[in-house]
Amino acid sequence: MNKFYFKRKSFTKQPAGQGLLEAMLAIGLILVGLGAVLSLTLRNISAVADSGQRIVAVNLAREAIDVVRGIRDSNWLAASNSGPSRLWDDKLVPDNSGQGARAVLNLPLLGPPATPVAFEIEFIDGRDVNDDSYKMYRDNVNHQWYQDTTALKATGFNRMIWLDPVCKTAGVLAGVVGCGDTDTKIGIRVQVQVAWNASGIFGSVSKRQLTVEEYLYNWR
């Protein structure tokens, strides 16, 4: 009986250190799994933030295009009523050739609720959307965005408007004011470029930008 007992005991004895190895392996697998989950979570947070900034950029671009369309429509109405000599592209071309064909949208500070808001296109000669001339600012009181009030808080967004003529014969002429004496201007290609700084997972910053384009014609 004693011999059998000792023989059986020798068969069931565990090798020294095997339990420690198993524990270390289990801890390693858990850490790998937690690291993957943490990395995926951080990437999701970054993607959500980037998506929100992109939505803001698209809305800023659409706002500028809507303002250009509104100025064109106002010119049509004025030409049909109080100002028969008003051109359809009035205020949508530079006053002189030295201003360039790139512009910013000026939104005056908000007044009383019944006060109409007058939008203005200001032409400047800057060609780079990241130039300080195209910065966007925000008033935290009325939550309104501006592009001509540096006393307000900078938003991190820049917006540049391109207004290029669409000519009947030559087509789109980028970076110029008109179509020339031998051609007819039939429309405007409106391109709005918005740039912003996107925050990375660990505080890194990367440049983002998008361009929204639309053609507005003198079809009245």
C-alpha cells in the first residue's frame, strides 16, 4: 500500500515554476487585449472629433456659397426694380485689378433682431488659405462667427473664397477678374476652401482642408 501511494504521488507532482509561467502568460495576454481596446477607443475619440470639425468646415464653406448666391439674387432684384443699371455680378468682382480674385466674407456684428444683416465680399491678394488674412473668429456671447474682427477669439479655422469668371467661349478663367473684351461672362465658379488644425490622439496637430465648389450662372 505504501509503495503504491508514493508512486502515485510522484506521478502527480507539478514541475517547479510552472504556475508562475502560466500566470505571466495570462497577464501578458490580458495586457495585450487591454492595449488593443485602449488604442481602438482613442482612435474612435479622435475620429469623432475630426468628424465634428469637418462638419463645421463644410457648413462654413456652404455659408460662403449661399452668401455669394444671395448677392447675385439681390442684384437681379435690384436690376428689376430700383436699380435697372445694376449688373448681376455687382460686388462679386474686385474694384480694381490689384486686389486679386481671392476674397473673405465679412459679416457685420449683430444688431437688434429687426436689423437686416448686410454681407460683404472683401477681395484681397492672398493666395494661401493658411494666411492670417483668412482666419475665422468667434464671439462667445452670441455664438456668431466672423472673418474680420481680430479682437474676438480665433477659432482655428481659415476660409478663402475663390470667385472665377465663367466665360461663354473660354470657359472658366482661374485667378482673373473678367472674360476679356471678346468674350461674355455668363457665370461665376465659386470655390470655398476651409482649413483647420485637427488634434491627434496624443496632442499632435495635423493640417486639414477641404474645398466646396459651385457654379452660379446669370440665367435670369
